[in-house]
Amino acid sequence: MHDIRLIRDDPAAFDAGLARRGLAPLSAEILAQDAALRALQTENQGSLARRNEASKLIGQAMAQGDRDAAEALKAEVAELKTSLPAKEEAEREQVAALQGRLAALPNLPAADVPEGQDEEGNVEIARWGTPRTFDFAPREHADFAPALGLDFETAAKMSGARFAFLKGQMARLERALGQYMLDRQTNEAGYAECATPLLVRDEAAFGTAQLPKFREDSFQTTDGRWLISTSEMSLTNAVREEILPEADLPIRMTALTPCFRSEAGSAGRDTRGYIRQHQFWKVELVSIVRPEDSDAELERKTRAAEAILEGLGLPYRRMLLCAGDMGFSARKTYDLEVWLPGQNAYREISSCSTCGDFQARRMNTRFRREGAKGNEFVHTLNGSGLAVGRTLVAILENYQQADGSVVIPDALLPYMGGITKLEPTA
């Protein structure tokens, strides 16, 4: 959510930020709405004050025996009581309209975010690892993983496309990955493990900006709740409508949860294999920090995600997203892209973003500095540490063997119950 005071103070900077997002200037229209609202608020406050004043004057007029003045004042009060409710309702409607307009606009990019309108404008920051040299032609996971227990046909019979049914050794590998990630993030990166609701209400979805923008990309239950598309929704909202002591910050939370996405905005993309599913597991990393700490926290969070890839021996690169390719809530984002030899390409496996105070304003989450009187909005950050399904794909493709088997990375062996290799079954 944007601060209307900042738009009033520097409308040109606001429009420049929108332009970097590929949007037309809107400050003039927003400020016109704001001015009309403030004029109506001033009028309503004046009418309310006059009603209260006139009510007191009636008694004084009666005490002085001035019945004509008293009757005139009574008529004025009656008229104000009749007209004020409609004006107050008009004020509420204008407040909602302005807030709705601001809520529909994406966060403005940080100054060091590169220009660009799509992934072509993203900038590579670093690479880690050397892609493996195969003595056979590596295959995409969708071509050999079904023989290892990644079953799309069984899932399709009960749920349709973009679902998977994992069996035996494949299910064990996915469980091992989630546990390995969670253990690393809690034991080494200092995140507190949480078990969160998988269903949230409208206000929680609004708080992290899944609503109203991404309504069509989400699944809603018959009672109006939303299946989480990421546990960012439940983790970040854990501090909604709170005033936190400065001593409590930073707050770092993680959760391993299933996530649900309709992928309405991704029709035709990644329809083969396990890359883009309606249901998938992910380890999410959420931080709540002071404003001056958010840049350093983004670097820390990204390193926590990178450590998982390095521990699994998966080559990757870090990309700084351009202004036009960032997510709706993000002020700055690093994408981690893992090497997939079957596709001969790097593919996204994690996004780590700082949102500034954008989500905090939507959730009304603030903190109080030691010794200070006023409150400030916190900064929120989120990132994947990592997407479990995509990491599973990366292991399948990077550790595949010529006979269709897959070697288990050393880091996962303690979680695999003695399984050292996935073997094809008839």
C-alpha cells in the first residue's frame, strides 16, 4: 500500500516509479481524489461540530426565554441529523475508492533496481558451481522420472492436469528435501520453525497483496477462505495489526507447507513435468525488520537460500530482477536460477524480495523504537528456501545416470533411510 502523504509531497517521484513498472502517471488523478475526499471530510467535520454546538445553544436559548432562537436551533440540528448520515456514507465510499485505487498499484522499485520491462532486463550478479559434463545426452525429468515414481497419469485421473502422485522412493526424496531445507534454515540460518494455517481470510490475503490483484490465481473455499499460495501469507500476517517493541526485531520465521495456485496467469507455460503445479511444497523464509536493516536482511536471506543449493551441489546463478519483472509487492528482488541440464538452461527456483513498508501498511504493522513516542511501519521480506518440487527436478536432472537411475546427493543421505540411488521400476 502506498502512503498518500508521499504522493502529495513528491508526485513526480511517484509517477517516475510507476513508469519504471511500465505504468502511466497517476499522481494527478489520485491527488484529485484525495483533495475531494479531504474537502468532504472537512465539510463533515464542520457539520458535526455545528450540530454539537447548536445542541448546546438550544439549552442556553431556552434558559434565556428566547423560544424563537431555540426553535430555529432545533430545526438546524434536525436538518444536520438528517443530512449527516448520507454525507458520512459518501465519505466512507470515497475513502474506500481511494484506498482501493492505491491497493491496486504495485510497489515502487528501489533506486538500485535495473531498468527493464521483462526478464530480458534482469542482471546476472553471480554464478556458483560448474554444470556437469555428461557422457550421454541428459534428458528432461519428465522423460525418465515416471519410471522412478513421479506419476502424472494417476494424479490426472483424480485431479486433472498439473498435479502429481509421488510413489515410494520418489516420495521419500521429496520428504527428505523438505526436511533438509527446514533443518538448515532453523539450525544454521536462525529462522524459527512455524506450522501455519493453510487457509486464510480476505484481510490476510490483502495484507500480503494476493488480493485484490491475484484473485484469479488463487483457490477459494466455499466459506470464503483462501488456500495459501505460499506460507508468506500466514507467516507475514502473524504480526498484522501489532505494534512490536524494537527489541523484538528482527523476527525470522520459516515454514514447510503445501502451496496452492490456480496458475490462471500462466496458461501454456511449463505444462510438462513437475515445474509448475497447482499443488507443491515450499520452505518459505519471512523476516520482519527495522527499515534500516532491510537491505542487509535481503542479502542474508538470499544467502540462506543459496546455501541449500550449494549443499546439494546444484549449480545456480543469482539474478537481480529489473523493475518490470518484479513481483507486485517487491521493492527489490533476487531470483536464484538452478541449472537444469535436460533443458540446457537456468530456471528459477527461489525469489527473495524486500517489500519495504508496502505490506506493513496493508497489515497495519508497526514498531516502537526504544525511548521514542511515535510508531513506525516495519519492513517485511520473504523468500523461498527453497521450492521443494523444483529442487527435486534439479536433483533428478543433475544427478541422472545413463541407465535412468538418479544418485542421491550426499547431503540427503541421512534423510533417505539407506536409499543411495533412485532405481527405475518396470
